Amino acid sequence: MFREIARKKQVLTSEQIIKILKTEKRGVLSVQGDNGYPYGLPLNFWYNKENGYIYFHSGKTGHKIDAINNDNRASFCVYDKGYIKDGDWALNISSVIVFGRLHIVEDSEKAIEIYRRLSLKFTSDIEYIDSEIEKFANNTLCYELQPEYITGKIVNEA
């Protein structure tokens, strides 16, 4: 059902994939939008290493939410900052693509904990995080991407 990477030498290990998902702050979520057009948008996220799910937060309405409600299949692409080998000009980027299904997190206590963990990727100011959660949690939707297939590879821009 899902394609294997053709260039086997470029495949990332499971450990490398998890490291990217744990350390990077943003990725691009793609869903099937209006009239069958792909709809991709940059989002921050939190990867839960215990269950392997990826979590997002969102407003409760809009194009993305409508698309998810119509078809919960999605792909999520995350890539690192890359590096340039000595004496070269081309950037080497490691990327991960997660294919799976999106589901709303219905448990409000679980959602608040996810908001907190997601926020900790950006700031350690707990007082600020808690005040933002208190202000916005009731108008925020939490959803999770349950992976069905994950692939990762390193790409050289040359």
C-alpha cells in the first residue's frame, strides 16, 4: 500500500527518524482539501515517543478542520536544518514523512497536557504556558496523527 524508498542507501534508521520527530519543531501537514486539491500547511507539533503519535493544536473551524472531517488521511513531513559537507555547496537534509489518520483528542485533560508538552518545545516559562492554556484551551482543538507508515531519508540537493 505504501511505497518503499527506491534509493536504499538514503534510508534513515528508526533511531534517526525518532530523533528528527523529537527535536524538530515544525513540519508540513497535508490533507485532501477543497475540490480534491492537496492542502498543506506548516504546523508545530509534539511527538509522543511512548505511543508514536504526533499531536497538533488548532482552532475549531477552518479549511484544515473541514478537510480532516471529510477524510482523516494525512501525511506529515518534517525535515532537519541539514548540513553541508566540507568543500561542497549542496545541502544534505534528513526528512521524515508520516502517513496516517488524524483523530480529535476528546479528553480535555489529555489535550491540556499535550498543549503543555508542545509549548515546552518553544519555552520553559511554565507560568506563561499555563496562562496561555487557561486563556485559549476552550477554543482550541487537539488532534493526533496515528501513524500507519513512516519513512525517512537523507537527500542531497546537488
